Amino acid sequence: MERVISADRPEWVPVFTGLSVPVFRKLVRVVARRGGEQTGSGRRWGLSLADRVLLVAVYYRTNLTFRQVALLFGISKSAAGRVVDHL
């Protein structure tokens, strides 16, 4: 699946989250400090931490379903659910 939005393209951050780019970057740093990068002994995440934070922000801001958010990020519906549960 092809990714439509990504934290690598900052122009999408305010559109989908309502956050300014500097505030979003600060949020990513806070999540990283609080253990957002930890995976335990399992597989690594397919998305970067910034993309996972963006996914969660998009999910809560837009009220889209996991299936719809998953399409935007090029991942499966179940992977989108795991990202939201983990963060």
C-alpha cells in the first residue's frame, strides 16, 4: 500500500491534526521521552515514531475509522489499531 500522508511532509500536519508543526514536533519529543519508541522483544514498528504520533492525532481529530486511517498511512487496519493502542 502507498502512504498518502507522512510526518516527513509537514504541510499535512496542520491540515489533519490542527497542530502547528513546532507543536507537533514537541509532541513527538515528549512521546519519545515517555517510551514511545519501545517495542519490547517483538517486531519493530513499520512506521516511524513521528508517523505513529501523526496517525493517532489524525485518528482522534478526524474521527475516521481504523480502516480509513490505515489507507492514509499505507498500513493494515489492525496495524492502525495497534498503533493507537500502544501510544
